[in-house]
Amino acid sequence: MINFIKSLPHRTAVGHDRVCAHLARLSRDVSANVLVLMAVSLLALATATGIGVDFARGFNFKSALQGAVDSAAIAGAAIYLNAGYATDATTAATKYFNNAVAHVPTNNGVTPTITVSQSAPWTVTVSASGSINSSFNGLLENQIPVTVTATAHGPTNPNIDFYLLLDTSPSMAIAATQSDINTMVANTGPQGGCGFACHQVVPLNDTLNNPSIPNTACSSGGEDNYALARCLNVTLRIDNLRTATQNLMTTAQTTMTSNSAVYRVALSKFDVAFSTFRTLTSDLAAAQTAAGAAGNIDMPIMYSNNHLAQNDNNQDADTNYDAAMNGINTLMPNPGRGTTANGDSPQEVLMFVTDGVEDEMVGGTRQESLMSTSWCNTIKNRGIRIAVLYTVYDPLPTNTWYMNHVSSYQAQIGPTLQACASPGLYFAVATGGDITAAMQALFNSAVKSAFISN
């Protein structure tokens, strides 16, 4: 090749030099490169702009979706106490999420995944996934996925002291079911038919040694109505109260373990006077034993009709609410928040079981009436919640005493006791009803309403 070039004429060599010079100048000319670079830059700029738009849209979408799961988790945790309320927590969280996500701009449906812990510490976790369409649909990605999660801790389960105040007055000796009432009435003909099983040392007018009584096996002479009820295998309302109180201790123990809290119980009763037969204890098995011990939750023994003792004619005024409420108010210290913080003390709940009819001596005169709610207000104002179980004082039209002394205000007994109770902590159980179930429902309501926010 070199030899060939050398053999060319002079003008050919000159033309060759010009071509080389032109190529050199072209190699130094950047105008073509600018066009290429500009095209590449415009594409990059457009891509960056799209990515920026998608980022902003994705960020806004994720923020809105995060807000939805946050509110859902908080809503679920706000009512969550233990595994028994997991369904309630899930329902609340789902409802709040659906309401919140309805306002989130998205092209695709979003559904949450909600999990509730089954052991302490109680938590509600809400996750949700969704997507938005890409600005470069099909070029890079059709959709941009977004996933968010929120976890909220449920309210702390507080330590609670439960003070049970149980009505053991003679009116709690009514037969427990209508069938039992009918049995008692049929076997107390000489008294005009009585559905109560009062307990007396000297029966006097309650002597049942009478040939007109159908069940002569239970009328050998000298029985009172309590002995008659036992002989006839009649269940009394106070028997159900005793059993319900014992069963409640099992429920309390199970709930306490489930909630990782500490519950203590004190057991008191009242009739003519107020007394405590089990002081405050966290040993719920011991409290259960005390509830079943003879004489603790049982009928007071009267000397005879109208006589508390042989020389004490108290006219059968045996339901002293003033003594009961003053006694229990004195027994209960000021409550705390129920936390484990230094210096804090348990929350307190008064569980009050009664038929709601006051019968006490006031100024030397027997007073039979509705109970006053003033003591209830005094106790509630101290920050102590009151849970009331009303054992319904059913109409007894065959009973002269009832017709003369209770029938006129019987319809107001329930509303009066409901006014005594804290909001949501009132339960009524009629004759024949399940006192055990009622006490447990009332206890669970009291526990559920005792949350401490984290």
C-alpha cells in the first residue's frame, strides 16, 4: 500500500491530504455528538420526571395507606383485653380500615390482614398492600406495589381489688324458682301460703305440725320455714348466691391468669348488720372456700317472728343498707390506677348483690322503702366503680306483707339500683334466672371496662 501511494501522481497525493484533513476536521466537530447526547438526555430527563411523579404519587399513596392501617390498629387495640375479645378487636380494626381506605386514591382494591396476639402483651397488627399504575405503563413497570404495617399494643390490664357486698337478709330466702315457690306456698297453708324460708330459733307461728299440710313427712312439729324448705329439697335464692360466689372465684382466677394481672377479693355480707367474712386476698381458692363455708352466705337466724333475739323486738327490720354501705365504704381504701408503678395501688370495684328493698329501723321506726343512692354516689365519687346485680324482687300477690309494704314501689326497685351502678355495670336476674351466669357477666364487664392506656 505504501508503495502504491508513492507511485501516484502528485495531484493524487494532494487530494489524499485534503481528504485526511477533512476527516480530521470532522473528527473534531462535536455537532453530531450534541444531537446524540441531547436525545439521550431528553430520554433520561423524561424518565427521571416520570420516576419523580411516580415517587410523589407512591409516597402520597403509602402515607394515606399507612394512616389507614394506623387507625385500624389503634381501633382494635383500644378494645382488646385478651384472647376472648380477639373477634371484637378484629371487627373494630376492619371497620376503621374500611372507612379510612375509602378515601385513599388508588386504582386497585386494598384489603387488610389483621392479626391479634393470643397471649400477653396483647397487640393488634394490621397490614395492607396496594398499588398504583406507573406513569410509564408497560415501559418499566405496569404497577408500583406498596405495603404498610402498623402494630398497636392493647391497653394494659390493671390490677383490681373486688369487694363483694352480698345481701343475706331474710328476703333472699325466697324460693329460687316459681316451682319452688309453689311448693313452699302449698306447704305453708296455716300461714296463708309463704314462698319464703325464714330461719327462726323459736318457730312460734311458723310451726308446721298441722294435718292440712300435704307433706306430713316434713311436719313433725316445731319446724320453721327454713327447715321445711330443706326437708322439701327446695332451693333458695341465697343457695344460688352462695354457689354463684364460689363459681365466680374460678372465673376470676382464670381471667387473672389470662390477663397477666393481679385480682384480689374481699367478701362481705349484710342483713341486720354489716360484716366481712373474708378479708382482701389474692388467694382466690381461699376466697372460694370461705364463700362455701357454713354460715357465711346463709340466712340470719332470728329468735322468732319480729324478734332478732328474745329481748330484741326489731320488728323484722333486717335489711340495713346504711350499715352495709357505710361499712363497705370504710373497708375500701382510696383506689389507684392499677399499674405496677411505684406507689400506685389497684383499681377497685364494688360488686353489690341485692334485691333492693330497704328494711331497717330509723329513729325507732321501721322503714321499708327503696334504698337511697346517696351512698352509691359517695363511693363512685371516690373513683370506685360499682357493679350491681339486682336479684329481682318479684311480685308476691299471695303474700300480705308484700302487698302492704312493697307492691307500691316494686317497679322502681330496678331503676334505683341501676342509678346506683356505674355505667354499663348493672345486671338484673329474675326468679329462676342463672345467678352464676349473671355474676360472671357482671365481673367480665367490670374487668373489660378497667383498661389503662399505655
